Amino acid sequence: MAGPVDVEEQDILNGILQDPAYAGYATMHIGLSTTTPNEDGTGFTEPVGNAYARVATTGADWGPATGTAPAVKSTTAVKTFPTATGSWGTVTWFGLFTAASGGTPKWTGQLTTQRAVASGDVASFQAGALQLKMGDPTDTY
């Protein structure tokens, strides 16, 4: 399942009904995972060390949502991570977090292509490569 984690789904539903506590996020941080995260946001395993760091993203980096079942919001900007100084392992998922480190995971998405990141590699995602999806027809409700 790719999409918002449980707490974000709750926040979105609350926001739809004008909850003033849900104002969205001015800046989020993209993280990479070597494992498949769980629906509740746990199980997201980021590389440790070797110059790995999350990358900031704002609304200006994303186009408007399009489509239905699922609706999709894609990046319109290239997002580039620091040059790896050692292995990061094979990254398979990305996530959006509320902070540059720690913070709360709010969204996950599976990468179209898994990639082993070795020393000297630069993980970079072209415009459109990272997608947020909601209303995925494989969801069970």
C-alpha cells in the first residue's frame, strides 16, 4: 500500500471538515527506505551515516493533483540527495516526514525502480518520479 499513513488519513479527513488544527505543511522532508513501511508509518528503515540526509520539499515542488482512483500528485522539480560516502543499501520506498530528522512520517510511496546506492552515487529523482497517491483502488476499506 502506498499513500498516507494512518494518522495522516485521519488528519486529512479532519481537515476536510474545516478542522483548524490541520493546516498542511509548509516544508516536509523526503526520506528513503530500504524496507517496506507499514500502514501506521512504522517499519520505515532509512540509511544510517554515509552522508545520508533527508531532502526538503515544499508545495512549489509538486504539481496539482490529477486523476481518480487513485488521485495522483507528482513532483515537478528534481529532488537530489547528498552524494553517498558509503553504501546506503537498496532503497525501495520514499516517505514524507515532518522534520529533517526524527519527526513523524506522513506519507509513503514505493519507488518505481529499486536502486542500490553505493559510495559515490547520487540518488536523484526527476520531475514526476515521486508520486503521492490517494484513493488507490487496491485499498481495502
